[in-house]
Amino acid sequence: MTNSDTAPLESASPDQLGKLLLRQTGATRLRSTVWSVAALLFFGLGFVFLFTDLRPLAIVPIAGGLLYMIAVLYGRLKSIECYEDGVIVRKLFKSHTVLHKDVAAVQFLAVRKYSQGLYQGTISHFTIMPMLDKTVTLRIHGSRKDSERIWAIVQTVLTRNPDARLEEIL
């Protein structure tokens, strides 16, 4: 026998969680635009190959373009939505809803990534640990502003549930 006040809302709709406070997707506009342009260039090269003597090689750039588009779509499908009463973490084929009052602990880590001195983005690691359900983890490659938005989500969860802990990632 479960009490509806303490049972996690695994299939809860956003309407039951109140007003949307913050939302972060796994893809930035700039990254999506750049990767989409790269995909279009690959597709264009593949179609040029189709109408020349290099027809057998056309599959290679077309496949490359498809991989870029899949990466853009995958990034768009990952998201964290923070509502007044809970958090929804969406992944490719899964959606996890956790009420603020059911959160035992939260982990957050943001690491800026540099290559040869040039900033490439920030990788944000977000984990929410409910008291009764499985731990939900999401890793997002974005900008510094994206990591600040995820940190604001963490602060909201900790503010709305004083019993929740911020745990260190080892």
C-alpha cells in the first residue's frame, strides 16, 4: 500500500509539478547550428559524389552527415526541467520525475574544457538521488551559462528540500 504523497511521480505530467522555473537542454544553439552546417556540407559533398565518377564513395560523406544530425538530435532530447514541486530529467527513451521532497542528495560538477588554450565548452555532470528510486544522472556538454543554469536547478532543489544534501563527486 503506497501513500500518494510519498510515492514518486514516475509518470507525472508537468502540470502536476506546478510552474516551470528553469529548463536546460543538452544542446546549445551555437553547437546545434555548427553541427547542422557540418552535416549539410557532408550531405552536399555526398550528393556531388553521386553525380560524378566517385559515386561508390558517396555513402561515406552522407553517413558522416547523418552522424552529425543524430548528435544534434540526441543533444536536443536530453534536458532537465525544474518545476515548483519537482524535477524532470529527460533522456533519449526515458523520463524520470522526482519530487523535491523525495530528493535525498544531489551531485553537480562543471568542468571547463580547453584544447591548446582555446575554450571548447563546459561539461556539466548532474546527478539526483531520490530516497526510494534509482539515481538519475545526466551529462551535458554546453557553455558556462548552461552550467550556471544547472547549478541554479541544484540550488532550487536544495532550497525546496532542506533535508537534501549536496554530495561531492569523487
